[in-house]
Amino acid sequence: MEKRIIHIDMDAFYAQVEQYDNPELRGKPVIVGGRSFNRGVVATASYEARKYGVHSAMPTKTAHKLCPDGIFVHPRFERYKEISGQVRDIFLSYTDLIEPLSLDEAYLDITELVSKERSSRSIALAIQSEIFEKTGLTSSSGISYNKYLAKIASGMNKPKATTVIDYNNVLEILHELPIGKFPGVGKVTEEKMIGMGIKTGKDLYDISKNDLILKFGKRGESLYNKARGIGTNELTVERERKSVGKETTFNYDRNDDSEILGVLEELSAKVSSRLLDKSLAGKVVTVKIKTGDFESHSKQMMTMDPVYTAKDIYHYAYNLYHEVKEEDVPIRLIGVTVSALETRLYRNMTIYDFIM
Ligand code: DCP
Ligand code: MG
């Protein structure tokens, strides 16, 4: 069945928030990011600063050179998160079929809301004006029959735009699209493709499925489909997931703490990578063991902040292990679970973890 998917993405999100909160910054080239001249990286730039060529992920040093009059501002994640929550509440007043992708963008499945009297475009426009009324910020939206086309559409006419891709214009749009703008084609793939002469969606369209599979392995088929407007329309609605856990059963009962803790550390890393994949973090860590005679014991603990890194999970798991494991009672199974999950919407935390 045909679906109507909206992708909504805030315009120059962090920079726009800074301009909204500090009116003297409005209309000026604002660059948000790590201010360390040597190691800082630009998180985003206002549209005024983009005219100078400044963009996300650019070294702060380069941004200074391109835009010496730029106003460099430190990010305030808590504030962005607060606004993101307000925007999310607006989404929820329309539908609970929401798939957030980061603090400033999400997919909404509005299939059920569309009627003869209410087009998908008018719904998107209503959501965008409500966001503007309640937060003072502009956004752009894309509407289509699947997710990746909606995402392409929202980026086509930024800022303050509402763009529809449908069966009548899809191929025309995809053919002209620079290859790097296809979702899933990152910098590395883009360079590889350009090296092979694939510069636009049309170039991609002209390559056979077999050749794409030969050159790009498993992704070949998805690229073939993407050149043709074919993609998934199912949203991943995360709220249903209650916990992420991993456990191991030993092939013999174990009693050696350092050996068992080694396994627990590996399990923590696996849980962490699962949480990272899903942009989740959780406030409760549980460690479970099963003794040689099949008795199960578990202990859990609330964390200070939602955890998702291997190090943090293992930190709690380590302490819990010592509470639950009895001396001289060998165990046959150990597991670690993170629950009380919430969506972790920070992007590029690693940059800000280290460079400020
Ligand atoms: N961000 C970041 N590092 C990046 C890309 C983005 O920290 N490499 C942050 C800052 C952005 C926010 O995420 O404000 C949203 O990212 P977008 O890609 O949506 O970029 P913007 O919203 O800033 O601009 P626009 O969507 O108008 O192109
Ligand atoms: Mg954005």
C-alpha cells in the first residue's frame, strides 16, 4: 500500500537556536562548534555563514579563514535537546508513528491522516508552522512514498521549504541528483563513485544491477533500487524496545573472577554497540548469573546518567557482579542488560567529548 512519509529537518539547527536566543546574532554569520582553534570542528553554520563556504565538520581553523567576521559560538546541547523535545511533542500531537534520526530530524508516517480534504503537503505545512509558533524556528520538510525519498526532498529546497517527490517527478529528480546526496552514500563511497564516473543519479541508473553488486558488494542492490525510487517505507518506532542485553553460557562452570570479568567486559561492549546502532541509552544496568546448579540471581542499579558506552556499562556491571557472585560458587551463565531506555539524540558526541 502506498504510504505518505514526511521527513522534517530543522534549518541550521544549532545556529538558528543561538540566533533565536540572542537576537543580536540574527542575520549574522554564526558558526557553532568547538572553539579550540587547532582542534575544534564546526557543528553547523547559519545560512549567512554558509555563503562563505563554512559547513558542518569543517575544522574551526578553516572556518576562521573563510569567514573572519564569523561569530563563533559554543554549542549548548541541553538547550537543543529541550527544543528537540518541544518539536517532538508537536509531532506526537499528529501521530505516534515517529522515527527520530537525530536532535533535529525525524520521519513521520502520516498515511492515516491524509484525506480528500487534507493533503500530505497541507499536513506538513501545518506541522512546520506549529513548530515556528511554538519554538520560533524554521524547518524544512520532504514528503514522499518512502523514507529515503522524503529525506532527499527535505534537503532539496532548504531553508523553510516543503517539497514533494512523487511518481511523476521521482526519476527526473533522482537523475539530476549529485551522487553524494543519495542517503547512504558517504564521503568515501562518493569519492569512489566519482572516480568511476558516477556523478549523478542518472549515471547510477545506467549501471546494471550485476555491475553494482560486483563493485559495491551487498550494497549494490540497494544502490540499484535507490536510483529507481525504490526504498523502505516502514518506520522504526523505537519506543517498543524495552532493553538491550547480551548473555553467554560457558562450556564449563567458571569461578575465576578475572576470567568472568573479561567476558563481562566483552558483553558490555556488545550491548554498547547495539545501543549505539540504535541511538539509545539506558538508566538501569542489570547483571544476571546462573550458578552451576541452575539457580538464577540478578542485581540491578540505576545509573547517574543514561549509559551507552562500553566503559560506563562495564563500570556498573563490574560492581553488580561483585554483589551478585558468591565466592566459591561457580557459574555457568552471565549476562548484562541495559534498560529504561531513551533515544539518545546527540550527534557526533565523540567530537564534543574530546574537542571543546
Ligand atoms: N551536526 C553536528 N555535526 C555534523 C552535522 C550536524 O554536530 N557533522 C549537528 C549540528 C546541526 C544538527 O546536528 O545543527 C543538525 O544537522 P543537520 O545536518 O540537519 O544540519 P543543520 O540543521 O545545521 O542544517 P540544515 O539541516 O539546514 O542543512
Ligand atoms: Mg537540519
